[in-house]
Amino acid sequence: MTPLRLLVGFDGSAPSGRAVEQAGILAATLSARLTVLCVAESLEEEADLPGRLARVRTLLRERGVAPVVLVRTGEAAAELSATVREVGYDLVIVGGAGTWGGGLRLPATTWRVLRSVAPPVLVVKGERPALRRILLATGGLWTEGLERAIPLVTGRIAAPAGAEVVLFSVVVPTPPMFAREAGEETRAEGILAGGSALGAHLRRAKRLAQRAGVPVRVRVAAGDVVDSILREAEAIDADLVVIGSAPPRGLVGFHVLGDVGREVLDAADRPVLILHTFESRPWGERWGRALRRCGGKRDGSGHGKDAGLR
């Protein structure tokens, strides 16, 4: 199996510095090939590039990693996206941010990268010196998403790291009046043994994960999806949280990520891996598809046209 190809962006900021550190840990742990893209957005920053590159190489040398270093001048997100399209990578790594307005906030550059690249994106938040336990939230990963995501997470990341994988799903809370009758159906064992669609989904996810020979557990919680994912990550001390980027609930989302993905990323205090679970398309085509779902379609003039009921 060919080594994973990792690309990490570095622009001299503190978040990007943490991303390089985490990329070094990941590259050393997974025996992956690491490329560092060093971007200068101004002439002043360009003059400081030699110093930046020296810091990056020293940092990674301490991890036993010898990266390929690319240098670009321009807007960081655009250069990172262009490099991904030109070269091709299995995983893109970017930095998260600190606190702002009472909560955690991602840099604008990170959001632009998430919107524009096809490979999975690892957003580095917090410090995790080892990869021992991975929380994989299965709610945004259906059918083809599972087939792509689980082999990557288990076979290419968890197995070489010796990490445990916890498959996690959130169910609708059982009303108190029916709690006794629900019994085992609200627990992982009961759902796995039952005939529900969720049970079939989790059984398939577990079979796919076990093929990599890694320790696998299934956990289920009832409640708010975002709060449940964050609580579970803290409870099991997850070193990495993996979520799918299902489309937003609204007609037109501001970001490619869905509502859950955005909220988890904003609030998480540890690295989050975003798996794109639907094909990337130009905004115009996405808008047209959204209109068709609402019962309309575009005619040749670009105006909406009633499609009728089907």
C-alpha cells in the first residue's frame, strides 16, 4: 500500500504552526509523505520566508520527518487549493483558531479551504501528542460515504497508529412515557441486534472497520447531535474526531459543511477530520439542483420554470 500523501499549509501564524506540529506527528506515526506549503501573502512576508522555512524544517526534523517544502506567494487558501488540484493529496491539514466572542472560532482561511478542496481536511485544534483513540461519528456517512470513509480512517490511519476506533451515532431521545418500553433499543447492543435502518447502518460500519484489524467499539447516545458528539469526545478522551460533511439543512448553505459540521468545528477542543460525503460541484449547479428539489427547474434562459409534481 502506498504511503498517505499529506499536505499542510503554513503561513507563519500560530494556528498554522500547530498544524505543522500535528502534521509531523501524523507523518511520523503513519509513515506518510508530508508536503509543507509555505505561503507569503505580501512582500514583507516573502522576505521572512527563509526564517519560516528554517523553523518548519527544524520542527519536523525533531519528529524524524523530512518534508517536501513548497513556497508560494498569494492568498493562502487559494494557493493551498490550487496545489491540491495540481498535485493531488490524500489528506489536507490546516490550523484552527483560539477563542473569539466567548467561543472557539476558525480562521477565514480554514473555512475557504474546507469549501474548495475535495480530499478530507484535518482541522487542528488543541494539542494531541499521540493518536490512541478515534471517534467516528457515523450520522453523516451513509452508503458511499461509509465505503470511502471507514477504510481511510481504520486502514490508513488507525491501523498504523495502533488506535482504537469508536463508531458513534446519536438517536432521537425517547419520550419519558415510553422509556421503559424502549429498553435495549436505546443502547448500542439493542440497536445492533435490532432490525432498524440505524442498526443495519451500524452493523455495516462495524464490519467495514473490523476489516482493518483495529479495535472497534460502537456507542450510541440520545440527545442533541452536536452536544452528544462533543460530550462523547471528552468522555473517551478522543485524540481525533471524524465527521462527515453532509449538506446543510437549509436551501442554500453558506459553507459546504452542514450545520452539524460547522458547529462541531467551532466548538471542538481537539483535531477534527472532515470527510466530504458528497461530490463537489460548482455553486451554479448546486443552486440548480436545490431549485429542482423544491419543484422547479431552469429553462434555457436561466429563469426558474415550474416542473410540476412528479
